[in-house]
Amino acid sequence: MIKITFFKRGEVYFGFRETGHAGFDDAGKDIVCSAISAMTMLVVNAVEVSYASDIQYTIDEDTADVEVYAYGALGRNGENDEQQYAISGLIQAYFIQLMDMTEDYYDYIEVEEEQA
């Protein structure tokens, strides 16, 4: 099972941690893992390239665990209000999408929020 914990400060989403493996199918055929990996990198690339905001992330090559922190959503690094809102909104959209996925793949995905 993949466990994804989203980090919030108040109502502002600013990061997440992903641990574990979906186990839906064999490596290379696991559509749950593939979907989550693709969405994760979409968030990272959008924040870093499209919003030109600093993002800190680590990907453990052995375990595939991921941690992502987009502090620009909290107003650090000189982001303006619109940029903060966009970054947090993107991470929140990822949270909502994963919550939708848990309806069909509840044995493979666990999603939670944590005040940080």
C-alpha cells in the first residue's frame, strides 16, 4: 500500500510524503504506482518550472519514498499572493485526486493530512 501524507499549515497545503508500494500489479505493470508517480512529478515540475518557485524534494532510489516541500505556498521565497495560492491549490488538487482514487483503489492507497 502507498501511504501519502499531505502537509498543511492551517488550510494551506505545502507538501507531502509518499511511502510504500501499491502492489496492484507487478513492477512495470502497476497502474496505481504509475499514476501516483506521474502526478507527483507533475506537481514538482509545475512548482519548479511553471511557477518558478523553489521546491525541495527527495526520492529514495531504493524504496521509492518521496518527500516534497513547496514552501512558496507559505509565502516564503518572495512569492506573491497569487503564486502562493496557485502552488497550494496545485497540491490540494493532487490531494483531491488521490482521495477520488481511494474510492476504487482503497486496498492500495491511503491518504491523510497532517498539520505541520
